[in-house]
Amino acid sequence: MAENDPNPDRPERRSGRRLASGAAFLGLSVTAGVLISAMVTPVIAVAGVAAETGIQLFETMPEALTPDALAQTTDIYARNSAGEPVLLASVYEQNRKSVPWEAVSLFVKDAVVSTEDPRFFSHGGVDISSTLRAAIGNAASGEIGSGASTISMQYVKNILVQRAEAIRDKEEREVAYEEAVKTSLDRKLREMRLAIGLEKALTKNQILLGYLNIAHFGGSVYGIQAAAEYYYGVNASDLTLAQAASLVAMVNEPNGLRIDDPDNIGDNKFRRDKDVLAAMLQQRTITQAQHDEAVATPIEPRITPPSIGCQAANPLGAGFFCDYVQRVIENEKVLADPKDAKFSNLRRGGYDIFTTLDLDLQAEAVSAVDAYVPHSTEVLDIGSSLVTVEPGTGRILAMAQNKDFNADPDEASAGNTAVNYGADYDYGGSSGFQAGSTYKVFTLAEWLKNGRSLGDVVNGDARPLNLSTFKDSCQGSGSGSYSPKNDGAQRPGNMSVRAATAGSVNGAYFSMAQKLDQCEIRKTAEAFGLKRADGKELTSYVSDVLGTNEVSPVRIASAFAAIANKGVYCSPVAIDRIVAPDGSEVSVPTSACSEAVAPEVAATMASALTSVMQGGATGALSNPHDGVPVFGKTGTTDSEKDTWFVGATTKLATAVWVGNVTGDVSLRRSKVGGIQADTLRHRIWKEYMTAANTKYRGGELPDAVSRPVRD
């Protein structure tokens, strides 16, 4: 017995007990075709077309129509502490979720059939008596196109409309759409012919379900499941009689009777009560008591908007990460349209996208950034970004910044932006920020690759440098001089490389670079996955030792993750898996891992960078002091325009940038919230990593390799 059935002893019209056999239905479909050929003759004559030509037109029309895959909503998920998926946002061209037969309330099925096509379960695609009445009426009025559309014919029309709307070329789309909806004899005949063919290929239940999944319910809402969710906040299986009838009332006038507009509720109720519920009572699909109760029920929508676009992820602070995921899909052709790879099926395919984002870490990242960096301040055009990458996998676990994501230029403000400070330009980011002294790790790596040690002594003083003394096998040595300065005008004299790293002494690192090949330093940075955020090649100028290349936080975090991962770099990834509507898995971009430096070099780099976190060294303010071994590096650009702290444990690598989005205000000479602005990076990193280490507790770092000291 069907669910919610008020008349259990009535003839069954859905599961097939009263339905004719398949052979009988095939016969009905053939008979319908013959009768239509005869019945359209009066209409054809009125239209001024020879009867023989009209009948021939019908008989030569194609009768095969295969329903296309419907445009459906794609959902993007992160995971909570229990490992359960949590919806970040939905993206779509049409808000639709196709559902199976059992997921639709019987009230909906009965309402549609009773109202739209009472003889649906007994005709062969075309209702002969209704068509005859319409043909006679059309002949009498001298017009074409009146009435008689069965559910099968309406399904055909919707399929053709959907097919037209899926065409990428604007002019072709408009022509196809007009052809699908125009009021004309040939369109009506085509729908009849195709409806008959559809009935030969599909069961009645398949046709009815297909119609319910494709139908328009106003605005961007398509299909009964999306309609139930949007208008009443329930699943299609849970719709009450009154709710189901009010939704079915929309199908012939979806925008005029949509109930998210209070002005339409009176008209919707009139059609619900006088047409839909009345038809259901007449067809005995509901009892008189059910009818009366439903009529007495007011229409009280509970509008539940879907999480449209990445702005819907802002409450979780994940709008920018969501946008990053979309750009990965588009840039890397993950869901390319098989008909034209230039286009993506992201907004039409109905996929479930499970991302790498850890909502526990994301919440801590958002909290730490918000605690110290406001959305805006009169002091400077301030920006901040925090990105965490997992060593060994490249999975991006957190991506936060001090703005809300907003892709609508009409709603732009100082507190929101569409620019993801954490990403490269092609992935929704800016053109990047100078890396500052975080870039020194690549000179350190090249130093160690050349067999040198942390105990080697170099001149740390700032001094004029003869550029011709710096080897560059890629572009040749330069000429002239360059006079970099040490922070605070310090003159430490000779010092070990370890001490130079702890103090981030510029003069010492130029002394190291003077014994290396600048081109090889650049190649080492590239081996760690570093790229310019604007997509251009890294440069290898002598000044690049101090990090003049503009990079993104996700790139520099991934580089530090490689140090933590014994020298193996793994490219950043944002997607764990994608599931298609049919449950199949879609291939996703995987992290590409390769050795940037040998394990002993990485271990020695980490050892040097632990010195940065100790005592009065430059990174000491970032140290959580929670027992988890950690290493890191500060970065400060000229005039303190950009400030960084990048560090890692064996489990997490995190980059924090705080700086000027536009302008050149010195953070060292500014205060934000009463705090010296160039210390904000440390406060954010420490607070965040203290929390993150409770979930991802890093282990011991490998011991540095001891090498003889060289001059």
C-alpha cells in the first residue's frame, strides 16, 4: 500500500496494478499516433497548411528523446572534529537536487496527476479525448496551441528547454529556447510525437519522477526537492498535503505563484484550494476530511535559502578557501564539460566536493586573526592571512584572513574583498607580497647542499657589495655595487651561520650568497615549490637573498612543510574527493611530492631555524612553549611594509602575513589596537599554533648533521 494513502481500496494508479501491460501501453502509444495524425487535420486546415503536408510533418518528426542529465546543485564540504562533512556552500546555475521515487511524498505525485493529467496512467503519452477537444476548440477559434498537454508532453517541453539553456553560445541558446517554447503547430506536434516515443522508452513512474525533478518552481528553484527545502525547509518526502498542493500550484505559473513573495500567497492559495485540492478530491486521492483540513490550512512558507556561493561560507571564515577550491576546479579542468573543455560543469553537475579544510583549525585560525587584526583601521590599509599546510600530504588545513569574502563589487567595503591574500593571483589571490627574510631559508638550503655547515663563520656586517663578485650561472653576474643594511644598523662582525639565522642578519646572508651561485639559490627555492604569486618566474638578483620576490602564504607555507617533511616537497591541495550524483568518484588533483633537498640537509635547516624561536632571537615571540618542537623564520620587508612569520612542526606548517594591502605604512612605527603592528604576526602565530598543537601534536625534529667548519 502506498504511503499516506487515504483510500487503500481504490484502484492503484502508481505502482502498476491498474496499469496496462507494457505491450498494451505500446499499443496505446501507436494508436495515439494514428489518431493524432487524423485529429490535427482541422487545426492544420485553419493554419492554412495542406492536410497531407501536416500529417506528413507529424509522421516524419523524430520520436526518440532521451532525457539529459539535469543541471543540479554542487555542494562543497569541510569536515568537523568528528570527521563528518559540513556544508560550506552550494554553487549552481539551477538550484536542483534530483531525488529517487521513494523520496517524493505521495501527496505531490497525486496532486500533479490529479491536476495536470488525470488520465496519465491510462494514456499512451497523449490524452486522446483532451487532444480532440483542444483540436475542435482550435479549429473553431482559428488559433493554435490550446491545452491538452499531458505530463509526458510537459516533460518533453521541459527537457527541450533545459537542453536549450545548457547551450554555451548565447545566440544558439536563445534560438533553441525560442524553438522550445514558441506557440506553434509544429512545436505542439513535436511534443506529442516525442511524448509518445518517451512512453515507449520509460515507465509511467519514471516519467512522473522525471517531470517532478525537472519542473520549475520559481526563481532559480528547480525540482521538487529543492522546492520543498527552499519554501518549507523540509525534504520532498516530508511535505504535508497542504504544502504539496501549494507547490504543485506553481508549476504552470512558477514566478507568478511563488510563495517567497507575500503578494503571491493569496493567488497561490486560490489555485491550491480551487484547482489542486479540488482535483485531488474529485479523483479520490484524498478524503473529504483531508481536503477540508488542507483548505483550512494557511500558507506559511519557511523560506530556507540555500548556501549560495562562497559568501555563504563566511560564517565559518571559509569564504576564501571555498573560492580557492572553485578556482582549482576551473584552472585544472577538474570538472570540464565533456562537450567543450573550455567550460566547467561545477555549477551544473550536482557534485559533492569534500575538501581538505579542517574546521577545528579553521575556527582557531579565524579566532587568532580576528583577535589581533581588524577588518579595517584608519592607521593603514591592513591585511592579514594565515595558511596551514600538512607536511607530507600538501593538504591545506586552514586558510583565513582579516576580511569577509565578497565577490559582489556593488557591496564592496573596507571590511570585505574578493582577493584571497593567501593564494596566487590565478587562484583568486593578489600579485603577492615580498617574502622578506623568510626567503633566506633557500640560501641556507643551498649553503648546506654545498657541504657547508651551521658552524661556518661569515662576516655579518653590512657593507657595500660588488655585484660582479656574485656568481649567477643563469643570467650572468651583475655590475656596480649594492649597499644593503642590517636591521637596527647592527655590526656583529664575524658570526656563525646558526647565529646569523637566529638573528636574521642580512650582512651574513650576503656573505653566504657571495660563496654560492644565485641561480642555484633560485632553483632550490623552486624545488621547494616556491613561485611568484603573479605567475612570473622567480628572479635571481642578489637582492633576492632578502626576499624581494612577491609570493603567497600558501606557497611559503608549503615550502616550510617540505623542511618538516625531511626535505620532500608536496604541492598544496585543497580537495580530498569529489563524488558525482551517481555515486562514482571523480579524479581530483593529487599532491605531487618530490625531494627538494636531502633529508640531512632538511634536518640541519630545521635545527638552524629552531634557533630563531629561542631566547632573544627574532622569532621568540612566536614560540608557543608547549613542549612541541617547532622551527620558523621571520620576514620583514623594507620600511616594514610587510611582515611574516612562517614556521612548522612535524605535523603542521603555518604562514602568517600581516602588512599593507595598499600603501607603504611602516608596521614597526604603527599601533593597531594598542599593539605595535609588526608584532601582530607573532601573536597570531603563537595563539593559533598553541591551539592547533593540541590536535596535531608534532614530534621530535631529526638531529642536524654535524659537518666540519669551513672558512
